[in-house]
Amino acid sequence: MKEPRSRAAIGRHSKRKGASNELQVIRLLTPWWRQLEPEALFIRTPASGGWRHAGSFKARGDLLVDPGTCKLFPFSVEVKCREGWSDGLLFGRSESKRHVGDASPVWAWWKQCAKSAFADGLRPMLWFRKNHSPWYVMIETAVFDRLRLRGMSPPLVRFASPRHTVVLTHAQALWIPPRSFVTHCTALTEERLAASYGFEGRAR
């Protein structure tokens, strides 16, 4: 019979799991964004005590970017790989009569992502999944609707007020040319995101 793991061991496992998932997202983002900025470099945000090794890298949520090679990246990225939520309920594929998306921890992750993005004058991008499942990517509806790309398949789900988000597969998200995101993210005002989540004005 296995002995239960200590809290310290569980914490170490959780940190390793988080780091692994952040690196997976970096491996997906890097070749995609290099279509626009060929030398773009992303690294994961260091754990406590690791910031002294980050040099001049700029925080973008759970990731850091090199401001010298990745000048145009408009997102603050949060990465979540968690159990305990239903994709069937979130996307409206279950038999439940509850409203699509209700009672999902995904909304706490999105609010965290949005708040971090707003504080830095960026747009939120949430990468989330369960263990051993494909990645989903949540972005603002206002960004998605401005893209208007020919051949773009519909999002998996679109959430109305007060959430104003869409969820894409990671393949859908990475199909979109990076320059389109740059053009349409910079055209949006911070006030739209602030109003949706009740944030105060960003400190200047």
C-alpha cells in the first residue's frame, strides 16, 4: 500500500506539472509568432527566486518575452491544466439544463488572465485543458469578431454578456496570422475590457 504523499511532495509535483504545460504552450506559440517576428523568444515566468535570471525579459502573464525580438506580441497569457471542470458543460454538450458555461472554474482563470492583461495594457489569452487533452484558447469576442478571416471556422463556443469571450481549439488560434492579431488588438480600447470585469483604470 502506498503511503500518502506529503504536502511538500504534492507541491513539487504541481510546480513541475505547471512548468511542463507552460513549456508546451511556448513550443506552440514560438513558431507561430515567428511568422511575424522571426527571432521572437518566449520563456516561462520563473518561480520565486528565479527572477534574477530573467534579465530584461518582460512579463506576459505566465510567460516572459524578449522585448528586443518580440516587440509586437499583444497578449498576456495564462496557462491552466486542471481537472475538476466539465468541457461538456462549458461548451453546452452535456445533458445539464444549466446555462452553458455556468459554474465553471474556467471563469476564475479568465478573470485572473483579464485582470493581469488589463494591468499591463495587453489583451488576455487563456490556454486551458485537462490532463492529456488538447488545448483550448479563450480570447475576447471583440478581438475575434474583428479578424473576419476567410476560411476561419466558427469558434467552439461564444459566450455573451457579461463574459464576451470565444473559445477556439489551439489549431484554430494558431491558424490566424499573427499580424491580424496585432492589428485588431491595438485597435481596441482598454476601457472595453475594464467595463466587462469591473476593473478600475490602469495606473499610468
